[in-house]
Amino acid sequence: MTDEEVDWARVARMAIRTVRRESVYAEAEALIKVEPRIQPYLGTMVFTGWGGSHLSAEQCIRDFLIYRVSRQRGPRSNDYSFDTLYSEFEGFFTSPSVPYRGLGLLDGFTMAAPTLDLASGLRIVQLSRVEREELLLHGMNSAMGTSPSSSGCEEFAVEEKFDEPVLKGAEAKDRLGLSHRARVYQDLSDVLSALRLFRRGAVWNPRRFYWPLRWIPNRSLTLLSGTGLHPPAGEAYVLDATGCADFPTFWNACLERQSTKGKRLGIAHTRLEAGYDRRRAEDRVIDCVVGLEALLQPEHAKTELSYRVSLRGAALLGRTPGERQAVFTEIKRAYDLRSAIVHGDDPEKVIAKISHEADTTKYLEGLEDLLRRTIRAWTRLRDGMSDREASQALDQKIIRGEVLPDT
């Protein structure tokens, strides 16, 4: 068995009972208790982010020894590695924050590049074999039984590095507000949403991991459930070389418009995301139609909704008469499907009959593509306008027979 195959942290924990009987252990504990930089932290609750512990000199020594052996992957050491690890130990008591790494695993996803840098310190990374094995082992030893099921072989993840404040005593009462973990969770979720809006593919986030990048007391890797309930239906998500080149620009555009997307886009985005967690075909159809309605339904319209929504969708997406006719027909069929479903007809039979598509999964992916295209086209149309102004602009283009630009 090689050093890489040994759980050295577990070995170190088992050896602590022996080490504590050595006189040097007591001497080290006494020195820590009188160290001016450490004294304010002893005998009180100390937090980094959401996690914390009641700190003692004995715990400092124990956690440092465990960290040292596990970090070096064995008992062999050298002066440089010890000095490096000890500087991390000192840094905890002299720095206001601790650097962390957050990962949102991407299941059902593959990418042509090993790393894709995004704005704001985010990137999509390919995990090494050792990293994947460690994360899988941690999941099996902790919350795998209560977390959503996944392949367990996630090769890529959304990564963000961030700082968590070190808080002690009374400072810790505001730890949840001062922690950056909620923001990081939102960032990881936003990248996943952008990937889904960029193109089709059954990508989802089963689990998230957070861990400190240097020594902290009671050091641990934190596992939390991801944004998905279960693997979505459909083919795996493939970000090819062209997609890798284009997605960072698309992501930046998503960030710029995030705070001004308006109510219509908000509803449509929510419905597109909901489809990834739906099990039943009829629910996915209803989500898509509601999303299309949110973007294309005229204000205060009460009659002929299917016709009006289909007409506006054709004008928004179609570049030629043939394209506009195809879009109009596709939206009209989706309306007919929803109407039949809500009136109690068998969803599978209705989808096969009305859509002229024997493969239900394939049809639903195409319908979600239609919603995806409509969201992106409405976003371009609405740029700098309110929802009402964008709706009026679309009506004017229909009246004048104008074709909307594709970029």
C-alpha cells in the first residue's frame, strides 16, 4: 500500500493517545497556554464561517499533529514542510480570515478544456483522480445516504476560492451574516443556471464541498447537498471547444443583466430550472408553456392567448417566413398539449399524438430548447428597457414586419 492509499489523518488520530504520554506533549501544551497571540482564543468559542469549536491548548496540538501527518501523507518529514505547516498554525491566530475553497460538483457534464476561467474568481475545473477519490470517500463516510444520488464519478466542478473571517467570543454572534458561504453558494448556483441557459444537457449539482486551505482548529471538509433533487432526464451536457471559447462571454453577459432582468425573465428562468427536477413529462410541458407565457403574453390579454403568444414567439425567434411558421406551430402545439393535459388526457399519448414525436424525451428537450431560445432572445430585446417597453417594442416590430437581430 502506498502513502497515497493510506488515510493518514485516521492514523494520526489513533496515534495521539500514545503521543500524549510523552513529556514533550505537556511542555508544548504549557507553552501554548502562555503564548500572547494564542491566549485570547483559548477557553472560548472560535468560528471560521459556519463551523467552530471551544478552543483549548490540547486541541491545538492534537489538530496540528493530525493536520501535519495527513498533509504530508505519512510520518516522513523535513524542516521545510514543518516550517511551512507551522507558519499556517501561527497564521490562524494572527490573520483576520482563512482562505477556503468551494466546489459545486457537476454531474452529467464534460468539457473540452481542463480549466475554464470565469469572472469574479470563479472557474470550472477538472478534478484529479486523487481529488475525486477523496471527495467520494468523504461523501460515503458522512451524508451519502441522505444526499441526492449521483454517479459518484463527477469529473468537473465549479470552483470558487474565498476568505472566511475568524471570529471569537462575542464576535461569533454575527457569524452567519459575516460568512461568505451563502454568497459562494449563490455563485455556484448561478454558474449552473448559466450553463443550462447556454445549451441543453442533463447537468446538475448533487453536492457541494467547502474546506480551508490552511490549518484551522478542528479542520474538516464540509459536505452539503447541492441544488438538484435527482439526476435530470436527457443526454449528458457537453461543452465542446467552441462552447469553452464562447461561454465566458455569455457568463459575463448574464452577470451584467442579473440585477435588471425583470419579472418576466425571472419567471421564465425559474420554469426552465424547474424542468431539471421534474420527473413527469406533463410537468415539464406545463413549466415550458408557463415560461413562454411569462415572456410572450401581451399585457392585460384575456382572449386568444395561444394565438397571440405563438405569433409573438414567431416574431421574436424567426428570421425567415419558414422559421416563423415553424416557431408558431411549435408554440401552438405546446399550448394544445397543456390544454389536453390539464383536462385529464394521458400525457404520453397526447405528446406522441400532438407533437408527432414518438420519443417523449426528445420532444421535451426540444420544447425546453424553445424556452431557452426565447429567454435569450427576450434578454437581447429587453436590453436597457422595462418589461412593458420591451413588450411594446416587440408589438411594433410585428406591425412593421421587422426581423429582430440574432446577436
